[in-house]
Amino acid sequence: MAKVISFVSRKGGTGKTTNAINIATALTEMGKHVVVIETDINYTLSVLRKRERKRLREGKLIPDLVRTEETSVVKMIKTFRNDGVTDYVIVDTAAGNTTSYCTNRLCVASDMVIVPTSLSINDVLVTEETLKEILPAKKENPALKVFLLPNRIHSLTSDETIRNALAHLNAPVLNVFIPNKKTFTYTSTVRPAEGYAAVVNKILNLLEPESEQVEILNPEDSRLAEPVNEEHTPELEIYNTEGVPVIESVHHDLTDDSEAASEESIQQEEPVQRQFRQD
């Protein structure tokens, strides 16, 4: 039976789409069959997939991508959960116009709900309101796991600062954070950004402790795996008609502005990407 991971936030721009698709593509590269359900009316991922699929090598494994309205997402989840093929269903929800009832029904149908948030006052306040809609679902689904994912965090931010900023919220924090760097805002429906293996490992450890984990850079280190090359713009792996790999820069104009950080908001430093240290 497929596991369902939903990304939920009442606010746009928190990183739902970027994290959802990167985690989905990372799981696919681990050999998992993944279905991404997009409920955002902008359908950012669907537009990007059309562009990428035309240049995709035959036989390359990529997540399935479907779209639906928020009122139909639970029915779609049930179809994929019991199809005997799908391993994970990743739900990328819309922001703002989602009703409390639909959010509740989605959470009841999920195994894990992840709420991405930065440490800004506005994001933390919205996250608090989001949790008020999510947590009642645990009455119907006691096994539901709800976690906060610190997103777009300055690399010099201490673990203690992250904990303190989110401590008053009624949900545990994933033991990993997403740095505020261009590499981690890379959006593709066919290949994950470098560094997401550590995030996926953390999620799988929580959902399925006995599952086989993907090997990551410096596995004995407590840091998030660092990208191999920080100097160039992230690139998309595409192929010509003869099946020969061709390199083309990703065009960020296909990325929803509400889900991609602007150039001005992204820190240009060399971070040490860490997980939280265990006390």
C-alpha cells in the first residue's frame, strides 16, 4: 500500500512545490514508483513537465504527475494507494484558496504532512494557523505524522535558533533543514536538486524505519549533503533525438514566483549544511 506525503501551508512561497517535487524525484531515483498530485490551479509542475518530457530519454524513470482540484484529491489518493504499483503519493497543495474542510480530509488520508516554513515572523504565524487546520485530523487518523520542515534557512543559523523560533508550534521539526541557496530552489520534474537525499532519508526513517536508505555524501556526518558544484547555475539533463545527453540551463520563468525565491532573497555564501545535533 502506497504511503501518502502531503505538503500543506496556508501561505504561498513557503517551498511546498519545490520540496515536494525534489523529494518525489529523489524517491524515484531510489527506484520507487512515485505519483505527484498537483492541486495548485497554476499547475506549475504540469507546465514544466511538458517542456521536460519532450527531451526526455526513453526509459528514464520519472515520477508520474497528475493534477486535480482540491475537492477530488482524496478520491485520487485512494486510487493510487491501492493500485499495487505506487510506492509513494506526494501531494502538492495550493495556498490560500484551500478550504479548511478539504485540508482536513487530505490530512486524514495522508500518512505524513509536511509544513515547510522559514523563520520569518510572517511565515511562522501562517504555519501556526496552518497547524490549527491540520492537527484535528489526528482524531480520525491517530497514525498521522505532522512535521515542520525549516526551509530557506541561512546556513550560519544555529540549531538552537531554529528550535527556539519554532518551539511554540505544536509540531515536531524534521532533523534537517533546506539552506537558502540557489541549488536548493532548483525545480525539475525529472531530476532532484543535489542534497535532497538527506531529506528523503529522514522522511523514510520516520515513515518506514526498515526501508532501505539511499547512500548519501558523508553518511557518518550529521550534515546535509553538500552540492558538488556551487559555482554554476543548476542544469537540466536532457537528450537529443539520438539519445545523447545535452546540457541546457533551467529556465526559471516556468517556475511559480510564489514557490521560487528571487535572486535578491537568496544568500550567496558557502554554507555548512547541517542537520540538528541530537542532545
